[in-house]
Amino acid sequence: MSSMLTDFELKWLPVINDYVKREIPLSVPQPLLAESMAYSVNAGGKRMRPLLTLAVLNTFKVEISSSRLRAAAALELLHTYSLIHDDLPAMDDDDLRRNQPTSHVKFGEATAILAGDGLLTLAFQWLTDGDLSDTQKAQLTLELAKDAGPAGMVAGQVDDVTNEGKQLSLTQLQLLHRRKTGALIQDAIAAGLIMANVTQQRRQLFLEFADLFGLAFQIYDDILDVTSTETKLGKPVNQDENKNTYPNLLGLSESKVKLRETIELGKIALAKAGALNNVNVDLLKSFFTYFKLDGDY
């Protein structure tokens, strides 16, 4: 991982973690609900989505105020809701997430579902109860609703569930993952651009970068399911045998080639975005160092 990304994480990861740990209990008066929501959020994780939002603000030299941090953290709440529901017996039926029992194992299915529901709706509250402008609040809310809802992540989850055991083409697989995984990464970048007051015309190349980063993230995740261990990942591995994944479709070696190609295309889009907007994109580029294949990156 690049020193630039490491330094950025060292500065902002504790801030994000402290913020959600402090603010969730203040937002949730029901004790069991507060405990179950906080349990999954505070379990850890890379916090990549809020970090991407903050990195966009940093790129455009916008102060990371409390309200902007709150909006970035909102995306982590929504992401965690999706993980809780994804782990449920009706979905992936996973017992381990981030090296600890999943929410439904810890609290039971009913409370886990409600914890996810609580995080989903609290995310929208956090987007709108700060002191951002009304225009920014409306844009952030609309963007997250589209990216997380039936036009985005939820549609991807349906694609994933209903196509188990079926062979999708590469184009169909990419569409599935653009919805399931990529949509929230798109939102992370879009949220930063909205709060930085970047015009619609100047956002497109950044969103192209987000799309490619999201695809790379999913390819990498699929590869790790085959090559990593439960201890390293903090969740079960070899769970995707009947699912549409890049290794299942292309093979492991070709999946690594596809990952490298996607990363390079993402870097090109990002360089163009930086030139168009006259900003230094090195920090955003450093996020590609998340992907480690035999020491390549």
C-alpha cells in the first residue's frame, strides 16, 4: 500500500471509527437496536467508501467539516446494512463476518433484520440532519437512493440470487457487479463531488474511475475467495462455487489479467479527470494499491 494512502488512513480511519461509535447510540434510543446496529458497524472493515468520499474532498481542497464527515459516514451505515442482510440464512447464510459472529448469529434473525433496517434509514437521516446546503442534501439523498435501491445495489443482489447455478456472460456478470458492488462505490465518489460543488459536466470522468474501481474491487474479492484464508479475510472462503464470479467464468489466471486491465483503465480515467478539473489525483490513484496480486501493486 502506498505511503500516501497509509498516511491518509492513519489520519482519517480513527476519525471515522470514533464518529460512528459515538453517534450511533445518540441516534438510536432503543437499547437492543442500538447495540445490534453498533455491533456490526464497529466490527471494523476498511471503511473504503467513506475514505473515498473524504479523498475526493481532499482532492478538491474542501474542508472536511462535521457535516461532511457525517455524510461520508452515512454510506458506511448503509454498506453495513447490506452486509447484515447479505449474511442472513435466506441469502448467503454466513456465520462469520470480520472475524466475529454475524449479526443474526449474535442477536437472532429478527433483530438482525431490524438492525439492518435501522442502519439503512439512519444513513438517510445523517445525510440530511447536518448543516449542508439544502441543494446538497437533496442531491446526496437522491444519489444514494438510486445507487443503493432498486436501480442499483438491491437490483444487483436480486441478479446475484436469481442467477445462482446459471452461467452468465462476461457482460452480464459486469452488469451484476456494477449494481451489487459498484453502485455504492459510485456513490462514495459522487458524494464527494456533490459536496465539493463539482459541476455535472466535470463529474463524469471521476464516475468512470469509480465504475472501474468498483469492478476491480469485485474481481479482487472473487479472487480472494479462491486464494485467501478465512483468518485473513475475516469471513468464510470458497463460498462462491455456485455463483457467477470472475474465477468461475474466466479462471483464476485470466481473472488476474482482467483485474490488471481494469486497474489500468481506472488510472487512465482518473488521470483524465484530474486534467479536466485541474486537480492532483494522486491520493485517489493510491486507492488502487488495495489490490495485491503476487506483489504486483
